[in-house]
Amino acid sequence: MDAQKVGQVSAIPTVPGGVQRAQLPSQRAALEPLWVQTVLIAVALTFLTLFLFMPLATVFAEAFKKGWQAYLAAIVDPDALAAIELTVITAGIAVPLNLVFGVSAAWCIAKFDFRGKSVLLTLIDLPFSVSPVISGLIYVLIFGAQGWCGPWLREHDIKILFAVPGIVLATIFVTFPFVARELIPLMQAQGNEEEEAALVLGASGWDTFRRVTLPNIKWGLLYGVILCNARAMGEFGAVSVVSGHIRGETNTIPLQVEILYNEYNFAAAFAVASLLALLALVTLALKSLIEWRLQESGADTTATRFQEHLA
């Protein structure tokens, strides 16, 4: 590299992550005055305070309104423990299945071109556009006593609705886009060059996925799993339709909160609801951590490519 090129590179501003880039005139012109930035930040903080921080504070304040003993009594109540157990079981089944589906769908869509690709994308987005209550009613239509499979299920003594299988199926339906939708744009942006190079060097398809693809998508995959788990544990509409609201058997945490609130047992309702609030806070913390790691990983990749370009 000659001295003139070195001088040009050294004149480029440095940004975090080791990447050097020039600041375009349009970027400098886009910087807002200080008062505009202050107003925007104030509006954002006001919105967050009214619609996020205050509701969360209210949940915990009401949960501990009658003291720690009342709070713990509401949590260790047999019906509450059964609801917590069922919620964990449902998420423990739905999330791994959605993980397998999401990785498979993202791999298929991002790495291959085929007929019906747009149809598959539309089907993946279907739970985002269909009301959870409608999805629950679909399962009633299929597996209900008067549904398409109802007579056969009754004849073989198989229970889907108002039981754990129906709750799991409804949860899978409303949560299966999360992993796939996080991975598809990530895998499309990464391209196929590294996988093709591994195959040319003699790696098998499984080795290529395990050693090349999976390390590249691990943070995006974890991001999708966290969002999927949060939605699975907090799902109300679809589960409410297929559960039957049987105390101690088919009530998840959101349904248990509804029952306690409708019985005017507000302290217990907010105590159980605080578990979902804690889940939301943990999800936000993990989400922020993974976003930071994704940005760090992207900055490192950009820096490496920039250095290769200069070389």
C-alpha cells in the first residue's frame, strides 16, 4: 500500500468496532439541533413512563400491597402452582418444536429458490394476521365434539380440547413465526458463500450446518427463541378458547390471573401477574444483551471485510 493510500485511510474517522468510514455530507446534514433531540427524548421517555414503567410499577405495588406473606401465599396456592407448571410444560414443548421449524423454514427460504416460496412466507406470517381467538376456534372446529375429527377422537378416547394437547397446539400456532422471522433476513444477508466453500472443501451437509451456518446465526436464533418463549408463556386468547378453564388442570398463568381478578381477589391476581411481569423484564434484558452482541458481531465482521479490502 503506497503512502498516499495510507494517508487517505488514516483521514477516515474511526467508529466503534474498529471500522473506519467517511462521514457523508448528507449524514452531517441529518444531525438534528440539540433542542430537537431533547424534545424527542422527552417525548419517548414520557411515553415509556405512561405505558410501560407505570403499569409495571402498579403490578408490583398491588402484588405486595398486603405484604410478603399474602404474596407468597398467592404464589404457592395449589391452583397457582398448577398454572405455573402447565405454563412451563406448554412452553417447554412449543418452543423446541418452533425452534426446529424456524431453523428448517429459514434454511429453506434463505438458501434455496423454489416454487411456492412466497406462499410459504405468507403461511409463516399467518399467525400475525389472524386473531388468537380465531385460531383457537379453528382447533375447536377440528377437534371439538362436533368437529371434523371429533367423532373419531371420542371413539378412540383421545382428548385434545380442554386438555394439555389442545393448549400446546394452540400455543405452537400463535408462536411459530418468531424463530423463522428472526432467522430468514439474517441468513439472507449472510448469503451462501461460506456454505458453498465448505461443501467444495468436502464437508457434509450436517457438518456445514453445524460448523458454518449455526455459529453465524446463533445470536439471532437465541433472540427468536427468547421472543417465542415469552409469547408462549403469556398467550391468552387461543389458550382461553381451547383450555376449558378447569382449575388446577387447564389453566395457564394468564388464565389463572383472569379467574382471580374476576373473583375480586386482586392481591392474588396481581401476585400471579407479577410472574409474567418478571418474565417480561428478563426477556427485555436478554433481548438487549443479544442485540448488543449482534451489533458487536456485525461490527467485527464489517471490520474484517474492510481490512481485507485494504489489503
